[in-house]
Amino acid sequence: MVTGGAGYIGSAAVVELLAAGHEVVVFDNLAQGHRQALHPDVALVEADLADRKAVDAAIGKHEPEGILHFASHTLVGESMEKPFLYLGDNVRCGLNLMESAAEHGVRRFILSSTANLFGIPDRVPIDETAPITPGSPYGEGKYILERMLHWMDDRFGMRYAALRYFNAAGAVSPELGEDHDPETHLIPLVLQVALGQRERVTVYGDDYDTPDGTCVRDYVHVSDLAQAHVLALHALDLGSRTYNLGNGRGFSVREVIETARAVTGHPIPADVGPRRPGDPAVLVAASDRIRAELGWTPKHADLRAIIESAWAWHQAHPHGYP
């Protein structure tokens, strides 16, 4: 069962699960997901995780062997303005899901977690032993869910993997990609300028201690993230685990814009604005653990390849899904 399986990363995970031979049911309220992103070979339970009876009914009917939990409010900035939504709804819905899973004997659980657990890190690249200092209520809520899973394992033998990933990017195909409202991610915003939907993009600060003065981030192709979830699911018989997921190198805001200019052939005007509060100069993951233990290797680590896949999606769907 994939919660949020009609969303950006969840729908990519569904593709990988089907390719690995699994049968999949998607649980999604379609508030942020898209019916058009659903794979034709999956069943949909259109319901909300806040509805415990609906969760029980879905798990009781479909009897999943494992759950991949993507459904969540996901905007860091919004969580600073609406902390109770993220510390409340995200946590309560996760608790409903875990409690129902435990009662129905589900013994495999994958949590879509976040690099926002690390706030402003004390070292880069960031490995799994870095101090947990969530940078927002969004990150705090994810960490609470990780701690809940620790006790699900301890009390019920529910093996879990918490996958803390950095900037998901790119598109699975020209037919399956990223469509958020509002859009807050850099690559889609830059490509919207190339599509003529925005006049320019804003660079938030150019005086950071980085090679070109702009923030550096670790962009991971969404299909590579999805593959990591499947590898982690298959490894749960050997015990619970936590992994940081990233390419292991970062790209600056200026590099993203320049690469997008090369891919699209559009000038993409950019203005420099003030820094955003709380933005670290560099966020890059150390993914050595999952590479060593599960053999995970990003297949789309090149920034140009990531942007090319996103551009193909945006050209085919300039206004997102119908």
C-alpha cells in the first residue's frame, strides 16, 4: 500500500514497485495528488488518513504486506506559519496509519522522511549520525514519526526504513512528473520562466560561502529515490534501517539556472533577492550507508539529465496534469 501514491514521489515509487513485481494499492485523498498520475494497474482508495475507519477498512480489505508512507503536508515555509498543521495533522495521520498497520499485522513500513531533520548542519556532507535538529515543524513532525516507528519495531516487530532525502527533482517520463500548487521547488520554477509562465526567477542571496555565492543543494532524481524505497523494502527482513539519500554532490542555484538555460535555449532572466531566513549555505547528503548496504547508485546523477527529464515533462504538460 502506497499512501500519497498519486503524488510526485509516491507515483514514481508505484512505477518501481510494479516493475519489481509487486501488486500495489494507492491510498490518497487527492488533495495534492493527481488522478492522472495513478498507474492504470493499481487500485485507488480515495480517502483521508485522518479517517481511522477508512484506514482500517483499506488495510483490512487489501491486506498489504508492506506500507510506503508518502502522504503528508510538505511545505517547509508553510509549516513555519502553520505549525499545528504539521505537528498535528501529519503526526496524527501517521499515527492512525501505524496503529492500524500494527493491529492488522503489517510488518514492513517505509517512511518518506526528510533532510530537514538536520536544520543547519554542523558538517557537510550529512550522514546518518549527524545531530537531529529539525529546521521546521515539518522536519520535527517527520522526526516524531521516525521515533514512533522505533517503538512499532520494539513492540510489534514492525520493521521499518526511514529514508531522509534531499531535493527530489526530475520526471519519471514526459507523462509522469512534478505538478505542485503552489510550486516552491527551484527547477520547476526556473522551467516555468522558460515556458513563459513567469517573467524571471529570484535567487535568494548571492553572498553565501560557496563557489559562486549562491546556495548549494543536493538534487536527486525522483526515479532514483523511488528505487531506493524498493531496495529498502526488500531489505527489511534483515532489520530496520535509516538512510540519507542524495547524489553526494551539490549544485548551486546559479548552476541550476545556467544548466536550464542550456537545456531549454531560453535566457531565463534571474534577479538577486535577499537571503531567506534559515537557509543553510550547503546541504549535501552522504549516502555511503545505503550504497554499501543495498548497492543503491543513482542512475540520473547528472544535473543536465535531471533537468532534461523535467523539461520534457513540462513541455508535454505546461499547465500540469489536466
